[in-house]
Amino acid sequence: MLAPIRYYTATTLRASEFTELLGNGDARLRLRLADRDGHHGVLEARGDQIALAASREDDPLQSEIVFVATDSDAIEHDRDHTTLKLQTPLQQIYARPDLRINANVAPATHGETVEAILGSGDASQPDQQFTLSQAPLTYVSAATPSGRASTLELRVNDVLWREVPSLYGAPPDARVYATWQDDAAYTTVQFGDATEGARPPSGESNLRVKYRKGLGQAGNVAAGRLTTLLARPLGVSEVTNPVAASGGEDAETLAQARDNAPLTVLTLDRAVSVRDYADFARAFAGIDKAHALWIASGPGQGLFLTVAGVAGAAVPATVRNNLQQALRDYGDPLVPLRIENHRDARFHCRVALKIDATFIPETVSEEVRQALRDAFSFDQRRFGQGVSVDEVAAVAQAVPGVMAAHVLQLYRAGEAPGRQPRLFAALPVASPTASPQAAELLTLAEAPIELEALS
């Protein structure tokens, strides 16, 4: 007697849908899991074989920002309870006894406020320059061609002057100034010469500035780390950040400046072609890599832009919204545009090495591991770029002291260990029924690289 064949359709579940399936023996679940040590794997089980464990004191803090719906019945009260209806489903599963809802959440950006006297104006002197006393000057995300805006406010005799990219072509009476930074990150302010830009009027200590200092990835702190108020507003007793800070970016290195400088010349602050959209996004503050593709049909018809942040981090919604607005302003506002964070794909490899007897095996092995980390890091890979057995072997064999290298295993994270000749990274694909998925960036997993002796 032949047993009936059952077919299952894979679907992505929300947290609430997942909990409803627990205890259901007919539900087949396939879950991607990560343990406390960072090891990843896949679990396949029935719904009645899984139970939610109680929370522990050393569990990491989980939080997310959600918005209350705008429907008339979004907030309902009865004698004992208040019911809130949210705009979108929760992304996490929370233990109710430990759940805490903060309704007084406000956005905040990096930087410590500084107010100071910049100097004294002298109308007899052209091209006056003044340097801010503290560095680095804070920039925040904005819908500008560069993707950033300065926090510097400069007043001359209590009148606000405007910063411009260059004094070239400025009217003689324009209340404007230009800035630049030196190698030590100190910002210098320059006024005009009454031919291009106005000179500041003479006065004693009549130039005042207000700005914020501090920037970079150091500000990307984990949830719950911001607890100290430098200035305490009336009625505020304590503060904390419910979600991790993101979007902080260090100043450009020389190598990054060499890569990014041509992008601004290629676009000239305009986005026309598909490549222009990718170049514009790459030069945008807070975005490290970008891939643009025209989708000709289906629900995703239009220009699809995949972006990645610094070191592969997700680009915050604020930065993506500013980029979208900038591309509307400096591109074609009628072109359908969708911007999505990239899909982070990882792979594992296991390599057998034959090491020259005159070299120290441990040293060579460590150099091979580092070479593989460098070659298949975020900085070195492109969207949609695959990985082959030959490429991994070539990187390992190029290390001094390695006489031969043989790749024993090559497989994507979350799949069963095996030796795949080539791993592919997906790019957005048009579909008549579904929206396209973002491009993948395939890099080496953080798990230890397995090396062994080649016999």
C-alpha cells in the first residue's frame, strides 16, 4: 500500500502566527536559529515539539519601535484594561510579565551642544577665517546630495548667516560663509571679500556659534546604554535608549575619499540613468554600497535600489527616507523608486592545507584564516557576487608557506554542510505577482574557519 504524499508550502510567519502554531501537531516548522555563542543552524519540527522557554535574567534586552494605528477604534478602554491597536505587527515575542511600554519616545541624534564666541568681525579685512574650538563638528542625515547637514549655526550681531558649499559666485552682500576641515577634524569658517560673499561687520566678539560636536561609529551604542542627561529638562528624571543607536559613520579615510570623490563628479548632484542612482546612493552619507536595477514589470515595477550601511550594517529608516527624498529632488520625481536594505548572506568553508616544512604551521594557518577573512569581507565583495571552490583555494594557496590547498566544504550558512562547486548570491528579480527581494551580499561567516592538514 502506498502512503499518501503530502505537499507543504513554505510561508513566513509573524510572531503572533508562530505562537498560535505551537502545540499543533499538523504544523511543520522550519526555523533558522542562533545560539548564545553565535552558531547558526536550521531546525525542522512539528508545532507540538516546540515550547517557549521562560525568560532568564541574562537574556539580552529586546525592543522595537511601533506606532499606534490611526483608526477610530485604535485605543479602547474598559473597566480594567486599555487595548491598543498597532499599525504593524510586532517583530518579537514578549513575555507579558516583563513587558514594558514606553509611550514617551523621542528621536535623538549624536553630538554634544557647544555655544561659544567665534571672534570679532572686521569689515576692513577680506576672506576672514575662524576655527571652531572643539572638534569634530557633528553632521546629521538630511535629504541633500551629500546626505548630510551641518549642525553649525553662526550669527553675526545676532543675525543668522547661511552656510554654502562655496563662496564662488555668491552676491557681494550675501550673508553666507563656507567651511572646511583639516586633518585633525577641526572646522574652519571663511567669510567673503565683498565681491563674492559679504564681509562680517566690525564688532567686538560679535560672531557667535552654536553647534554640536562628536560623530562616528562610537555613537552606535547598544540598547539601554544611554542613561546620563547632560542637561535635565523640567520634568525629566531619567532617560534611556530603548533600541540600539545606528547610522553613525566615521569620517572618510583617504582610501574612501579616493573611491567616493569620482562619484560626485559622475552625477553632478543629479540622477538620470540607472547607474546614476547607484552612484548617488553610494556617495550619500551613511551608505557604503548600493545596487540599482530597473524592474520592467510586476508589483515592483520601477527602479529598485539595494543599499548597505557601514561595514554591512542595515541602513536606518531615517537615512533611507532622506535618500528617497533626495532622489526625488535631484532625479526624476515620476520614476517609481523603492529602497531596501540588502540581504546579508554568509557561507562556511573548510580547507585542507599542505604547509612547507620550513614554515611554522600555526603561523601559516593563522595567515590563511586572515587572508580568507580579508578576501571575502564586506569591503571586498559586491552585490550578487558568488563564491567558488577555486576562488577559496586560490586565496589560501597564495599565502606564503602553503604548498597546496584543497577545499573540503563550501556551503551557505543555514544549509547542511557540503561541498558546493559554486555559491550564488541573488539579485532582485521581476515577478508578475510578488515584489522583488533585495540583492544579496555573500560574505564569509563569522564562525571559526576550519583548517586541517592535507594528507
